[in-house]
Amino acid sequence: MKIRKISALAPLALLIGCGGAGETILVDRADPISMNRSMQFSGGQQFVEVIGAPPDGASAAAVVDSLRAPPGVAETRYVAVAPGGGGARLVLEFGVATGGLSSCARPRANAAQTLLLTATLCSERRTIRSATMRAAALKGPSSPGFEAAMGRLMGVLLTPERKRTNNRD
């Protein structure tokens, strides 16, 4: 009887541990974003540096054009700028997911299909907040789900914790 109960719970335990092969977002909460910090990165014009490129070969301008301000954040016009700038900016870095972020998805089997994007809010040379997403939808603006995945990532970055509906902290 106990073995049957344990075997029934095993698939659920695997799903909880790995979150499936769909999408993973890890947030560096070392510097929790406050309402004032959030306002610095929303509304008006926001500069965005794109480092690397998604596999579909999209330009930095195409990636930036796909960005939308998340709900609850002032409408923002995102502008692509050359890497290495200063001031308040969002830095997007594309790469292939390896190690812990892709261990549940068997990286050797599908490293080419699962992409990694690190998004960092910067103020001059200081990191304000950073989040890393692993998702198959990160192939580029031409792939289905790219804009929605970017929207979820932007929502995590720009929405203060107390305003998030899914926050459990």
C-alpha cells in the first residue's frame, strides 16, 4: 500500500523539482527592487544593450522591438544602444543553457534548442536587479512565444515584489 502511494507521488515530485522542460526564471534578489527603482526603468525612453544574438539571427533592434512594458508599469519605449554604455539601462545577454539551469531538460540532448537569456537592470556600472530565463521560446523574435516569454521576464524584473500577484515571499 505504501509503495503504491509513493509511486503515485513520484511523477509529481519530479515536476516540482525540475519545473518541466518549458521555462525557468531565476531572479537575483540581492537588491530587491523598490517602487522608486522600478520607476527609473519604466516610462518614457529606456536604453537596451543586446549582447550576443538569438539563434534566429535577429538583430539587436528586432529583439528590442519585441519588448513590451509589463502590466502595471508605465508605457516605455525601448531603444537599442551599443553595448558598453552608461546610465540606466537594461542589458540582455543571449547564450545556451548549460549546467543547473538546464539539468532537468537533459542539456546534452537539447542544448541547441534551449536558450538562456540574462536580463540585468544597470545604473552606470552597478547591477540593480538581474534575472536569468531558460526557455525554448528564446530562439528569437521570429519564434512563437518569444514576445510572451520576454514579457514574463520583464514583469519579473520591473515589478516590485509587493505588487506581484504570484509572489509568495
